Amino acid sequence: MTLRAKTLAAAAGLAALGLGALPALAQDTIKIGNIVVTTGFLKGPGEPAVHAFDIAVEEINAAGGINGKPIEIVRFDTGSDAKQAATGVRTLVQDEDVLAILGPFSSGETRVALTMAERFGVLMIPTAASAPDLVADSKWGWRLTEDESKQFSRLLSEMKKAGLPMGSAEIIYVSDEVVSANAGTTLYPELMKAAGIEVGEPIPVQYKSFDMSGQAAQVMASNPDLVAVAGLPESASKVIKELRRQGYEGRIIGSQIFADPLIVELFGPEGEGTMVVAGFWKGRTEQAQAFDDKLLARLEANGIHKLGAHHSDAQAYDGVYLLKQVMEAAGVTGDPAKVEEERAAILAQMEGVVFDGIVGDDVCFDSNHDAELPGYVIEIKDGAWTKFAEASADTCE
């Protein structure tokens, strides 16, 4: 059974994605909303996740769907505009009667969308939103994502265990990216100071800036052991290459923000020794490896170049299977007359749920609605994406 999907454009007039056949009648399908991003500054990390969603939906539908009915994905594209995420929730809930929502992609979009999810009473599972405590005060928001604070702490801890030089550090962050700015001005400084690292005043750069020479010169003035970069892969690449051009020889580190296997190629030789922390390791299980292979083949066929699945891709894939599990437990039918009742039943099944996926086994959710996931410290070594260390998932309370 093929993917049933339609895409709604954001109010800004974004083009619709051609992603499948026209939807069947609502009572014949299980309608799931999907807030995605395929244009704007989030396109690079956001677009592959759309294909990860589709792979999961196609697999589930081929195996009989949910309670005997195929999944119908209804998409809304924000175009990287956080304000459009709220419009997306309202449109999917009021106009499309979806039972739950996968997405939005980023933390900035999620902050905006959560208010609407709470207002309408619909489960929302963001794709890659990892800002600390993002859904802690939400009833309807749950994350199959490990937050930046915990993952970056794991990176610092494993580096310390290995005896790597880390007495001093500078921080460069992209000021006009929400998660990057928060990480660079708050999360990184606090965690590094707590780890006993002497940290300078965070140095801002802008997303569209081409000249990073001034910021790199500030770093060179102190020549620290570490430079922590908070930015998406393209921005991080500009910073790293300028640092190396000016002669910086220390280690460059980052968190989940640019933890994409593609950085091996994007950073080039200048990225050797860079360390990040990721939430997915393709070799963890046969299923994880199979997903990675299938996603890369699909992306290549659609003209998207990648070297491996990002953890946000894996989380997108697992998010569909998590919804399948709780929807089956809730006994959903997709009947439009029962949509509010079935949304509430889905939420009730999230309490105490334990889930096995490609991101981890026996995945549970803590009191803040955050999944407890493993972390993988990655080092670019000899031009390859190499696992340096692995941190097990914490237990739930």
C-alpha cells in the first residue's frame, strides 16, 4: 500500500510537495498531521526528515496500517518561518481533523506551535527540537529527542575521561538561529564552566555572514584548547575553515546542532579532530543500518546528497512508529465524529509508554515529556565519522 499524502503550503505561498496520491475519505484512513520544512535556512537538515517520515509510513501501510487502516499524512510546510508553525497546527486540526501531529522541525517553531497544540488538545511530537525543557510545561507536547544540555554534557564528560586538553575555551555562535544562540550564550558557557573550563565571552556571528575573520581573530588572541561552535553545518563550516586558515590548532567541538555525517565532507581536512554528540548510530542494530541504507538511497534518487542519516531523520522515522504503537493501543478508528475523543485517548496512551526503535530500545519518557535516549560522541578521524564513545540512556523516574 502506497503512502497517502497531501501537502498544505504556508500562508507565505510556499510550493506544495508532490508526495503521493490524493487522500481517501477520512473515515477510511488514519489522518496524521506533519509540519515540515523544505525551504529557507532549515532546508538542509529539514528536507531529509520528510523522506524519513515517508519511509516509515510506507512500511506501516504495506504491513496493514494502523488498526487495519492506512495512514494518511497531511503536511504543512513552514518554510523555516517559526510563526507559520502555529498556522500549521490550526490548519491541520481545524480543517483536516488530524488525530496527532508529527513536527514541527526546530525548537523555534515548536515554541510557537505548542501554544496551539495545547489550545486544540492534540498530541504533538517535534522532529528535531532539542532546546532544554522545551515541552516540560506542556500537556500535549512530547519529544522523541534528547535535549542539548544532556548531550553536550556527555561530550564534555567523555573528553575529560579521555584526558583531552580542555582547560580553556572560546565559543562562537550563530546569533540569528534560535537554538544556536541559546546554546552559545547560555548552555555552552554554563556547562563548560561547570566542567572546570575557563570560558571567554561568547562571540556572535550571523547566519548569512561570509566574513568570519574578525571572530576568528578574537579566538586566536587567546588561543584556547577548545572552540565550541553553535550553528548549523553550513555556518559551522565557515567558522571552522576561517579558524584553521588563521592557524588555530586546538580542538573544535559542537553539540547535536551540527551533528550530521555530512560535515565530514563539508568541513573537509579542516574538520579533522572535530567532536560532536549525536543521537543516532547507524550500526546500533540491523534495523538502524537498514534505515540508513534505505534513506540514503531515497535521498540520492531525489537529488539530495548525504553521507548518513542525521539523528533528526531517525527520530522522524521512529516518531511514526511511536504513533502507530499508541494509536493501536488507543483503538483509534479515524472516524471524524470521534476525533476529539480519539485525540484524548492517544494522549492517555503516552503516559508510561515504552518504545523500541532505531534510536534506542526500551525508550521511556521522563516527567518533562522528554525521551531518554543514548548519546554517541563522534570524532572526525582520518576523514571519517567515527564513534569515540557511547553514553547509555538514563532511566525514567
